[in-house]
Amino acid sequence: MARKTSKLKIIPLGGLQEIGKNMTVIEYKDEIIIIDCGLSFPEDEMLGIDIVIPDITYLIKNREKIKGLVLTHGHEDHIGAIPYVLKKLDIPIYGPNLAIGLLEIKLKEHRLSNNSLNVVNPGSKIKLGNFEVEFVRVTHSIPDACALAITTGVGTIFHTGDFKVDYTPIDGQVMDLHRIAEIGSKGVLLMMGESTNVERPGYTLSESNVGHTLDEIFSEATSRILIATFASNVHRLQQIINAAYKNGRKVTTSGRSMVNVVNVARNLGYLNIPENTFIELKDINKYQDHELVIMTTGSQGEPLSALTRMASQEHRQIEIKKGDLVIFSAHPIPGNEKLVSRVINQLFERGANVIYESISDIHVSGHACQEELKLMHRLVKPKFFIPVHGEYRHLKQHMELAKKLGMPEENVFMLSNGCVFEIDKDQGKIVSKIPSGNILVDGLGVGDVGNIVLRDRKHLSEDGLMVVVVSMSKDTGKVISGPDIISRGFVYVRESEDLMDGAREVIKKSLETCENKNMREWSYLKNTIKDELRNYLYEKTKRNPMILPIIMEA
Amino acid sequence: MARKTSKLKIIPLGGLQEIGKNMTVIEYKDEIIIIDCGLSFPEDEMLGIDIVIPDITYLIKNREKIKGLVLTHGHEDHIGAIPYVLKKLDIPIYGPNLAIGLLEIKLKEHRLSNNSLNVVNPGSKIKLGNFEVEFVRVTHSIPDACALAITTGVGTIFHTGDFKVDYTPIDGQVMDLHRIAEIGSKGVLLMMGESTNVERPGYTLSESNVGHTLDEIFSEATSRILIATFASNVHRLQQIINAAYKNGRKVTTSGRSMVNVVNVARNLGYLNIPENTFIELKDINKYQDHELVIMTTGSQGEPLSALTRMASQEHRQIEIKKGDLVIFSAHPIPGNEKLVSRVINQLFERGANVIYESISDIHVSGHACQEELKLMHRLVKPKFFIPVHGEYRHLKQHMELAKKLGMPEENVFMLSNGCVFEIDKDQGKIVSKIPSGNILVDGLGVGDVGNIVLRDRKHLSEDGLMVVVVSMSKDTGKVISGPDIISRGFVYVRESEDLMDGAREVIKKSLETCENKNMREWSYLKNTIKDELRNYLYEKTKRNPMILPIIMEA
């Protein structure tokens, strides 16, 4: 009887009401499977943070239930948090060939090994406990991307993964529309659908469109060509290689992730490089400029990336020179516009010709626009729908889209990370919340930077700090030396001597007041100094540096 | 004879190879006039900075030559630095009516007054020394925008100002194409042309297009309408007011600059508000939701703006409620995308319906696209050309555009701020450089935050700081108390006690080593502590906080 009342739980740990760190828990009875385990990049206010990963407290508490982690594809926002999670949990991992290949590099970099990594080919099924997971081929900006059809005790869950509908994919591996239609016919209880491009009407262009543009550009170019794109976009790399080969150019790579991905993709057969076409970066001087294409990282203007270093003359092997043709084959991710623009400006200043999206058609998105999303909804025709992978605005628009397709309002759900969503054959609802959120990774520290530390960093970044040191006699309570003042990030001290003299006077006066009042507790002294000094500095400068009073006993 | 060899100098102090703080010096013999005097907003790495203004060292040195400052229009990037400049230089100012009106508010806020402010109507001329300056009406996203035709001893300089070619402007004040053609016929030596939209092919749509969209949206809306746009876009405000009136709604304003601009524009006759249509914000509760339109600041997601505060429930008078219709009638300026997106998400979360550029046509640019720029080039047909108002990429593309129109390469010039460009009837060239660059304004400080302070703020923002205090005996040189450690923005201390204990050990060991070596100079001690502690912390955390060792003598 208990069996009848069992409900399926869907618990997103990341990717809801945000872009990135996609991770979802599917739980039925005593079994859990996890879909994806990605990272996200820090928001502007997360000062000093390297990456952000999901909170897996819930999984650690329920570790004995976990049957496995399944991966839809090999992008960072789907696999990037795995090394951190594996340090806490030993989970078997199942994913398409390329995703597993990219994950292996990542684990090696983290000195993790001998994990249970299992390749699952698109089109095949695995059993994880009582769950059956079918990997269904979709098209996306990385080969081997899959949607997942998960058979559970209450019905089939269909997770679209990230996808676009590309009828002419570069690798000839078309999206398995037939199988999706078949799954839809048999009945899908719940679809979780990605929402990245839901605001864009129409269709995303096929990746093959970029190939034509590249071919045109390459055939007219007479100089060296440098081309920046996402390393993981193996289709794009293949088209660059094709265009290079056709136009009699050699290809090489620059930037760690570009080198890594090209190696993995080549070894696994995802990248087809004609003989004598690939050369090592160190050998470029053996060739004429018009014989070279350099595929590089840095399409987002990342400060430490290869192209950015070339543009600012900090790259060991490559210097941008007059006449170089540099192509940005990518769209700036929101927030990166100014970084990209800065690199473009620098490249122009060095005399390069730069081709970028504003002036040419050299990039297409990897995500489905509205008409493709509608196709997916129509084929899968789920009873319930949860939009995933998007900020609130995207999820909201995706809900509207589903409703326009005829889905009843009560069957469409807005979830947030940490929601425990329970569903049976008849209805679904949010029943509780579990811990979720952003775990910040800063250097070796995972989770040791929280709100207090970030608040201090923000304060320090805006107005700097002033340290005040006073040494006081243990016996008499009188000042022995000081007050000494040290400031950093506040004002240029040499030009602010009056201000500093004034500050010292304010501190002295505060100390005297305390002495006269016979108030000698250090905490009282410190607070008085802080308050008086803050008022003085704000009045004089309209700035509010962090003030750190230190009293030494001697 | 000396007269013959006199050359005209063009010296940009801002706006070249950057967006913002437009300011140009025109000098002939002993006379200087200045075109515009704008501010720019800080780049991401200018932590804690409020605004950026041009370096006017050159003008201060040559103050007796200055005949006047002429303004093309009233946008911040053309008038925003004037209060700061007036504190150092007393200059008569000439500009169109609205620009002067907006400037007056600004001067009042800075408690500056009794300056020589002079209104010049588009179509008229003024004499400044031997310069004759003609203000020629153009169309732009603010009324009363002008190009300038400046007659000088060597020929006519034509400065386009900011413009678009709007054949159906809202105020009916069409661009004076006839006069521009006439000036072109008479011969223009040099054109300085704005470059903001040079990367966009085709034409910018007329402002009147937005009116149709707004009217449609307003006529279908049944709830309260909030609409965010640039306060200075008086044409947009007029169209909002028209749509409100037509649909039986009252209009009010929120946000300081919105209130200010509406007041000024209304008083000067640039904004035509039908009787009984405008209400005070405090009176909105007297009306039904469907009778209200609130024009607000915050179209760029600025953290302290009215709309942002409404979205985060921090606004005193207005709270966003379910059903509110919020319209972003603006395009996010590069760098503001994420701020805007955050506000959109918050508004959706509060239950508002949000209309923004990705999903509707509710904004047009104020700047000329390629075909409009070509029209300007053809009409003015200058001998020489300097692209202005743009990053390097824009200036470069504008040079290419000029060359495609048949201008010889040697007549087109790439300048940067501080270049002294000399020109006579036959040729132009850069002859020298004068001081120029970014003067940073932080609170009351103008120019007291420089690279060292910014570098420290960046360092502090990324990894925080650790202060180490040791008190040592004057006589024996031995440690009396300490080492004490205070950290901020580094790690969450309560969870890092081992790390802190380890740090104290490292410092003690450093001090012992110094003592054993008999090295007692404080600078040596401090450097040793810094080095050892830095290594220790980096090894343990891969972070690099700022370390401030302080030694107190007792």
C-alpha cells in the first residue's frame, strides 16, 4: 500500500533562476539519480571568487541513496563541479563519450582518478537502481549532447538537456527527432526544458552557416589568421579546420583549454584533421603567415586567456602584428561585453584587422529559439512542465510559451534551487525546501568565503582601509606610543598629509575623552575611535574607509 | 610673415578612443575655444570611483587664451564635467537652451552660480575672439542638439556633435540639412564626426516609431504602468505623455534626474503636458492603477535608481505589485547588461509584467548608423576627417567608412586624447602630446585617487588583508606582546583557526630568525614577516591577501 502513495521528487540544486551550475536530483523511494553537475562563474559582487558550485549538503546526507550521476553533455556548466563533488562523494558517472573524455582531463588536473566513469552512447539506455535512463541524441554547440528520458515509478521524465534543432549538423549526427516523438507518443509525465534562448523568436541558424562565412573570409585573407572561439565547440573547430585545409593553411592551437579539447576530441574521433594540417604552436615560424591559422582561447576577453595576452603583448610565443586577421567567432556572454571590446580595441591598435559579431556573421547560438522550443514541446507533449536553465525572466517566458501551446496553468511550475517538488500521475507541487545556494571557490578554499568576507572585500574595494595602532601602558592605561596610521586604497597619502594629521588629532581627542570619562575598556576605546574617525573622514572626503583600530598593551 | 605660418591646433582632451567625457580644444594663435566638457562613468577596475573627468592641465596653463566653452547638447558626456572645471577656470559658456537649462541644475547642486551662461539658438552664430561658431540644428535623443561650424583662420571646422538623421522628429524640429549642405558647398577644411554607431549598417529608426509601440502597449494595458528611460530623452518623455493622455492616464515622475529634467524641459517649453495630466508622486494613491503612468529613472539597472529600489522593495513611495506593467524603454549600455537583467528578474518575481528590448520594440538609438554617417560625409564633404566619440574600434571603422567614400588615406586621422594635431590648408599632422587622461572623482576628492590607490583596492577586493601587530621592547629588541593577527575579507576566521595558528607560528619563527641573525631593522623585520607569511598563506589557500606588518615600540 505504501508503494501506491510514493511520489517522485525533483530537487534542482542549481540552474534554476540563474545561468550555470546545472544540477538536478531525481529521487524515488530510496533511490537518487543526479542529472549534471556544473559550475557557474562568479557574479560581479563575488569579489575574488574563482568559480561557484552547487551546495550538495542534501546529497551528502543521502549519500547511500545515490545510484549515479548522468551527464547530458560536456560543457562546464554541466560537468565543472564534478571534481569538487567527487572529493566528498564517491558516485559512478555516466555520460556521452566526449563529456567523459573532457571530464577525465578535469579530474587529472585535480589529481583525482580511478573513479567509475562510464561512457553511454546516444541512443542507448542504462539502469540505475529502478530508474531507467535513456540518452537521446540532440544537437548543441558540442558533439554528443543528449536529452534524457528517465523511466520512473510514476512515469517518464524527459529532460531536454541543452539543445538546438540543427537539421544540418557538422558531424552528420542529427537530432533523434523520431525517438523523441516515440517517447512523446508513449506518454511523458513531466518535461524539464532548457530556457536559454526563450526570448528569441524564430529559429537558431544551423552551425553550418558559420562554415560558409569562415570559408569566404579564409579564401580572401592573405595574412595570418587567428580565430578565437569556445574550445568546447568542436563543430566550430572542425569548420575552422576544414576552411584552413581548403585554403592551404596549417592549423595550430593556443590556450590550455583549446589544446586540451583538440587533443581529446581528436583522440576520440570527434575532430577530423587532414594529414599534415595540424602543427605545433612552437613550429609556426617554419611557415609563412598566409599558411597559418591559430585557434585560440579568449573569445570572451578573459584577462588571462591566450588571445588577451597576445593583444597586450604578454604572450610568450605569439605577438600580434600589423596585418594579422583576428576573428572572434563567439558572442560575448552577458557581462563580458567590455572585456571583449577592450581586446578588440587593443588588436586594432596593434594593426590587426578584427572581425567580430557586430560587423559579420561568424557565430550562431547553441540554444533553441522559440520555434525550436515549440517543436520540442509538441513532440514530447508532456503532462507537466518545469522550465530549467535560465534566470527568472527566462523561466517565466518559457512558462508563457508552454501555456500558449495549450498547457494548463496549473501544470506548469516555477521552481527555484532547493525546492523539493513532488509529483505523481495526477499532480505536482513544491512541498519543502532543502539547503541550496552558491558555494564559492576561492583558490583552495571551497565554501570558506561567505557573506561577511565578501562584504568586507566590497567595503575595502570601494574606499580602502585605515589601520590605527595605539600602544597603551598596562599599568597606567596611558598612551605610550601612537596613534600610528596606515592607510591603503583610501587616498594617495603623500598628497593628503593634512587629512592624516587631522585624523591623528581626532584619535588623540577620542582617547582623551575616554580617559576623562574613565572609560578604559578596549572595546569602548575602539568603538569611539572608529565612530569619531569615520565622521571626520566622511566629512572631509565623503568616503567611508574600513577603520581597524588596534590597541597594544605594553 | 609669421601670420602665414600659423596653424590651427585641435587637441582632444576626452572622447577619443573611449566612450564619454567628450572635450576638444580648438586653438589658433593666442585664442582657444573648447567644445563640450563631459564626464564618463568609471571602468570596472576603477573601484570605488564615482565619475571620471578630463585632465585640464593644458587649459589651466593657457587660461588667458580661453575665449569660451561651446556645448553641442545637454547630455552628461558633454556637460557633466563643467562643475569641476568651473572650480578651476572661469569660462563663459555658450550652448543651446535646454543644455544651459540642464547645466544650471547641475551648477546649483554644486553650489556654483553667477557664471556666464549664454543661450545660443540653433541656426545662429557667435563670435569668440576671432573664431566664429555657428550652431546648426541636428536630431538626437535630446532636443536642441547641434553640430558646430567653426570659422577659423585656416578654414572651416565642422563638428557633427552627436546626431542621428530623424526625418520625423517628435518636436518637429528637423535637422538643418540645407544649412549643412550650404556649409559643405562653401568648403569645409576638417570634419570631426561622431562614431558611436558606425558598426551598424543601415539607418537608425525615427524616434516616432517608439511612440506607436508605446501607444499600442498603453491601449491594451489595464494595470499601472511604470516606464524607465533616460531622463534626458525628452522626446521619449513627450511620447510617453502623449500615449498616457490618449489613454486617459495621469503621468508622474520618480527619481531625481527624472524630476529635474521634466521640470526644466517643461519650464523651457520642450515638454508639452496637457492640462490635468501631470500629478505629483505623492498623490498617486488618489488614482486607480489603470489611470497611472510613472516615468522613472533606472533604465540601466543602476543600484540606487528609483526603479531598482522599487524592484527590491526599498523605495519609500512605490512598491511593485502583482500585475504592474513595467517597461524598459532603453537599451542597456555595454557593461550594464547584468544590472538590468537583475532588475528585470526581480520585477518578474514580484509579479510584474515586464517589457524590455529583447521581447519588444520600445527603444531606438540616438546615434547615426552607417548610411546616416555617409549622408553627413557627403553633405559636408570635408578635405580632412577626424573620427571622434568612440573607442578605437569605432574610430577605426569610421576611418574605413570615410575612405570607402573616396577620402584619401592621408587625409583621415586617428587621434587619441592629448594629441596636438596641427592643420593648415594643405595638411594635418600630430605634432606633440600634452597631459591628458582620466581624473577620478571619488566623493569630494578630485584626482586624489590614482593608480596606487586603485591597485591596493583591487588587491584588497580579491583576497582581503591580514594585519600583523607586534610590540617590541625599545631596549632589548625582544617581542613584548603579539604577534596579533587581524584579517578582513580573507577567510571566515572562525572556521580557519588552524590557519591563523599556523600564521602566528610563521611570524614567530620569522622574528626568531631575524633575532638570531641579529637583524633588527624594522624594515627588514617587516619584509621578512611579509615574505614568509605570504608564502605560508599562498601554500595553504592559494590566496594572496595584502599583508600589513606593524611593529610598535614600547
